[in-house]
Amino acid sequence: MGNTQEGNELDLIAALYDAAAEPQLWPSLLDRIVAMTSSSTAILSLSDPQADVYEVEVSGLDPDLMRRDYAEYYAAIDPALPVMTLARVGTFNYLHDKVDLAEIERSEFYQDFGRHVHRHDSAILLTDDFQTNFSGLCLTRTRQAGMLQPEDLALVESVADHFCRAVRLGAQIRHAQQRSESLLAVLDGFTTAVFLLDKEGQIIDHNRRAESLLREGSALRRSGRKLLAASHPAQALLDRAVRESAETSEGRRGSAGSWVGIPRGNHAPPFAAFVGPIRSSGARVAPLHARVIVYVNVPEERPPCWESVAQATWGLTPTEARISALLAQGLDVNAIAERLLVLPDTVRTHLKRCFSKVDVNQQSQLVAALWRTAGPLVLEGAD
């Protein structure tokens, strides 16, 4: 008998966390709870003010009665609701212990609504403080079925702590999904391909431009979720850059990020990939396991509008900003001089002034600083 009880508890606990991860499983779980407690209905309210969400899952009645009629009107005149605001979190609270059920049945609420949802007696398991976040399980019985008793709800009561944790976990998952969706909406506005990786180089998220590069497959591809370069030497450099950035993200290294050239076929110029750490903060925006961000620049595409950002951020002159942007596109000093119709020494003089203003010592450091500052701001429609 004891083994059977323990097995039922473990099975119910597993089902609770499954439903937290996959909300579409809640209705079938509520059906099980109705059967095991001999209840008439089960109503799960999921209120989440942080996400502006109020959801109701039900078993034993029309969901619209709770989602529409009760929430929009009858909750305001439900005589049981005020006494339930004082209910304890994490344990079942019985309506017949707190109010006169005969008086409830004489109320306008019961005559217009309560009798239609088969509610004579009820028991409520709050999973959060009623005053700030009404989430919980309500089981009801008809008059013919009799009042709910603790022994009827013993199995569900035994996993009450897990019930509360599962509901809160579901809210956390929902928040994480919303953050991820919001982040991807922003990333999809970038003309630059952007990948978010975990510490092993596995792709967690990427924008539409990154997906198009993967489909093209000339320089980058994926195996499972792993981001791969088409050539083995480039892969070794990419793995090293990802590892160093991940260690920096976790506080074990001080890398500011690095560039990796990604060769592609048909004699096309290589992609320039900047690999940098995602530093954790109290207000996390990136997905929880994201440690590394990778920007991939395609040389023949319209270059990012960095010049105005560089001028505003570091006080570069228009000429200094232009030279910095050309350097970031992969041009050397002689090519920049030829493009601007000036002497190479003139370009070097401007670069030294850039180094001083940005507080770096090398061209690669200047380019890395430019990417860190302006790279994420490359949006569709930028001039």
C-alpha cells in the first residue's frame, strides 16, 4: 500500500513539472485530479502580472464560463472570494470551514452562476499570495457529492509544495520565452548576421540573416546545434575565440573578443566574424545559457553605418570615423589612402589620433572597439 501511494505521488509530481514545461498538458492533468479526488470540477488559475497574463485551465465544465463570464463579471460578486484572500499558500483551504454554504447558495452569484458550474463546496490550493498574484487550484463538488474532506485530497495535498513550484516554474519559463522572442525581434532587424552561442559553441538563437548564411553554406554551417566553419583552420580559430569569450563571460578570463576570418569558396572574400563575450547582469536580456555573441560581416554587402556612431561615442572627426570604418571593413592603410586620395602617412596620422581617443594601441583593438560599440546598432534602413 505504501509503495503504491509513493508511486502515485511520484507520478503526479512528474506530471506537474511536465505541465509546467508544456502548458497544453494542464487540462489532462486536471482531469486526473478530478478523478482521484472525486471532485466535480478542477479550475487552475494562472495569474502573472509581470507578463500581463491571466490564464484558466479547467476540467469538468466549459472553459469559457471561467475565462470569460467569471473573470469579467462574476468574480466581483463571488461571496467566497473575499474569505479566500486570507487563505494560506501551499495548502488546501476549505470553503465550508470559512463560510455558511447555505448563505452562499442564497446569493445572486450562486443563483446566476455557481449552480451552473456545480459549485456547492470547494477547496482552494493557492500557489501564490492572493493579494499580489492570484494563482491556484480550485476543486469543487455538487451538493449531491457532499463536502470536500482532507482525506479526499490527501494525494494532491502531499505534493502541494511541488504544485506551487511547478506553477512558478511555468511562469519563469514563460518569461524566458518572452525575453527570447523580444530579443530575436530586435536581432532580426540587424543587417549583420548574429549568433548567440553557449560555452560549447552550440547555437542558442540567431537572427534571419544568420539563418540565410547557414542555408547558403559556403562558409558557415551547423551540425546539430554546433556552429561550424567550412574550413578546419577557421574552425580551430572559431573554437578558440568561442572558448575565450565564454571564459570571459563566466569571469575566468579578460578577453574583449577577437576576429576570425571565415573563408568561403569561389574565390569570394572571407567573412569577418567578431566573437565576443556576453557579460551577465542583473537584468538579463540574452537567453540564460548564452555566453558568446558572434557578428558576421559579409564584405560585399552594404557596410554598416558606423561613422556617426563612432563620432558620437568617441568624438572622432568625420575623417577619423571614415578611416576607422574602412579599417573595420578590412582595408589596409594603403587601400584606405587610395580610396580617400591621400597619402598613407596621412592615414597613419589620423589612426594615431583615433588610438588616443578610443584608448587603444593597435588597429585590431580599434576595430574590435568599433564592433563592440556600433556593430549591434546596424539596423535595416541605416544610411
